[in-house]
Amino acid sequence: EEVFLQLRGEDAYAYQGNNGAVTSVQFSPFHRNLFLLSGTDGTVKLFHLLEKSPIRCWEPTPPPGTSGVSGTFSPISAASFSPIRPLVFAATSSDGFVYLYDLGANPLSPVASLECPLLPPISAEDAATEAARGASVSTKHKPVAHKKASGGDAAHNRVTVTGLAFNPKQRGLIAACDYLGRVHIWKLSWKLSNIKADEQSTLDAIASIYSS
């Protein structure tokens, strides 16, 4: 889908969109012309207001050896800039991960991957009890039964992360929520939560290449 910028008194300006739905968009708090876009095609894109095509694009995947994932991309449900560090942003995925990027340390790959807790496996007896109880309530409020996890079923215990937020007051905290109504909070490392001396100039340099 294309993303449009409607300017007063001018025609809409179309940016190259995603191969699927756009799930979030956010302007950088440190540069007026940069914004992030995430989508169900598994990408996070960095745009400059004056460029129709993304100036950077990432496709985060789970760390090697992670159980219960296909090894290919998963839809990205949200992306957000850090309010503290100009070169840091995070993205969340439908398979339960939060990916942290630091463009000053590694412009290509996440510097950290946070994993939401998997759903606990339940026994066949508990699953039958849950299913029987669910049959007596409306579909809207019906509990979801999850299979007992084994090698091939591990993916069924993963949850989609639906939202993401950095803490602007306590800069070392980041939170994510999932479709089951849970909130997960992590403490970031010192490097990810404290600004570096040349960080703003590095971001300005990235943006200036595309505005000249």
C-alpha cells in the first residue's frame, strides 16, 4: 500500500509503501524529516520526507536456533523511535519478539532481541476442560485452547506483540503488549538508554544525504 502525504494547497505526495498493510508510522523525535514505517510484509522502513523510496529497510528475523519459528520473516506489528537516543528504534513482531536497533553500532541488524514469554503448555485433560467451559460462553469471550507444546507445536505457543512503548521518564525501560492482554517490561542496557556525544550529528548526516 502507498503512503500519502497531503500538503495544503498541493497534490498528495505518494511514498513507496509495503507489500501489505501498514501497521505503524512515527516521526523521529530528533529529526523533522525522518519517519519509520512498519508493515505486515515483515519490514521496517526509514523514510525521508523528500524521498519517495525508503532510505533504509530492515527485515528482522528471530535469532538462529529459536524454537517454534519458521526462520522467515514475520509481520511487524509496531515500530517506535527511542525518545532518548536518536539512532535507536525498536520493532515488534507477530511471533513475540521485540527487536532493538542501534544505527550507530550496527546499521544492518538488531543489536538485541527480546522475547516475550511463551504461553505455558497445558495437558490434554486441561485442554478438554477448558474447551468444555468455553462451549458455554459466547464466542466473543471464549477462551483459546492451546496445544501441549512439542517440537512442531511450539509455534502455537507464541503470541503476537501488538504494541510498543519506550519510557520517556525512566529511560532504561521499554514495554510491549500482546493480543492476550499481557504487558511485558524490560530494562535496557546502559548503552541503549544513554545518548552518545556524536549521535545527533550522525543522524543529521544520514538525513542530509537525502535532502541535498
